Amino acid sequence: MIRLRDAFNGVMTFIIRRMHKPLRWDDRCGYITVFHDYEGAYSSPSRKEPSYRGVTQLLEIEKKHNVKASYNIVGKLFDDCPEIIERIISEGHDIASHSYNHKVITKFSLKQIDEDMKKSKEQFDKYNVAFNGFRSPQSRWCFGLIRSMQANGLKWSAERDRSDYPYIIHKKGKDSIIRFPIKMDDWDYISDNVSSDTMFKKLIGVVKEIRKKRSYGAIGFHPWVQGETSERLDMFETFLKEIISMDNLKIKSFGEMYNSIIKI
Ligand SMILES: [Zn+2]
């Protein structure tokens, strides 16, 4: 089912992309961001254990292959599992917000969105980490969220988006919010119960398309989805090894992408 808001967002982002030049920093290769929406028990209490297993194993795999990913973290987890948050930061990954408690943002009033943003920022402040990016639960976002991000000093938004490049989605004065388009995530494991082989082929297909077009795309995983079976974690490692070995393709976190864009 296509939601009315998704259709509206699709039309608006199409118009916005035509108003601003695409942010093409270097078109000699394609760029991928590997990210994780880290939710712990906040998407469902039964997912707490697979989420823990998933996040620790994903960190191991990324350390082994020296990949810097982006972790979009539900704010309450900063209090629940500080050792994981510290590990994510100390191992050089980016962190961003996946909301304070994983409620659907589009059901909030503008005041509630602003409160969510402020509570999330307090969590980042406790760890002395810059609060720069936001990814909505279920990728359900609205322009009120983007304005609240701008008012709270954030720099980028990552959501499902048809663009092949990052672009400026909102600009007010000197400040702008950059949209990083998400091309795919691991939800097919849950919605269609696909095998890890099928998932691998789909992921590689998306990456090859990005490489061919020398464009950009973010690809996401959920620690609890990955942590449910060892096959999925093995596939994640195989996928990382495969994309690391590809020429004309670079893996950069959202923060690294943002920094390479603003230097131009
Ligand atoms: Zn989520």
C-alpha cells in the first residue's frame, strides 16, 4: 500500500532535486554507505537478544575487514547498553539518531518531534559525540522533521529515496540538510522470508548498479535481523568482502560522505 505521505514526499523530493544541483563530489567511482538501524528491544521486546548478538557480531566483522559503518541508534539504548555504544564509537564508526524510542515520527505533532530531537541530542552530549544525522523509524518522515533537524543543528537525513546522489533537501540561510538516499535494506528477510543467498544476490545487484552509474546509495541492516541466524551474519561478511574487492567502488560512512561533499 502506498501511503499518501510517501507519495507526497516522493513528489516534493523530485521537485527539490530539480531545484538544486546534485552534489557530485567525484564521479570516478561509485560510493556506498553501509549502515545499521540499531533498535535493541525498542522495535519489539522479543528482538532484544538477537539485536545484541547481531550488533556484537557485525562489529566483529567490520573490525576484521576494516570497514567504517554508520550506526543509527535509538536514544534509549545509550542508557541501556553503554558498553555497545562506547564500542561503536571507539571502533571508528559514525553514530546518528534513529529517534529517541523508535516511535513513528509522522504520528507526532511538531512539538513532539522537536522534543524527540532534543532528548536524542542529550544522549549524544553525554558521550561527547556530535549529533549530526537522523534516520526515521520505518523510513516514515515528513518535512516538519526536516525543519526540526535544521532548527536543532543537524546536518543530514538518510531515508528511502529515489535519488542516485546525495542532495540538499532543505536550506535556510547558510544551513542546509543533506539527504542521503537509501537504496535497500535487509527487510526482505522479514517481509518475504528470503534466503541469505537470495538476499546476497539482491544486495550485490544494487551495488553493481551503483558502481556502473558511479552514483551513491546507502544500504542498511538491522542487528536483530542479522543476529537471528548465523547464515545471515555469514552472508553479511561475504557481502562486505565482495564489495571491498570491487574496483571503482568506495565504502564511506554518512559522516565521511558528508565531509567529502562539504569540502567541494
Ligand atoms: Zn528502525
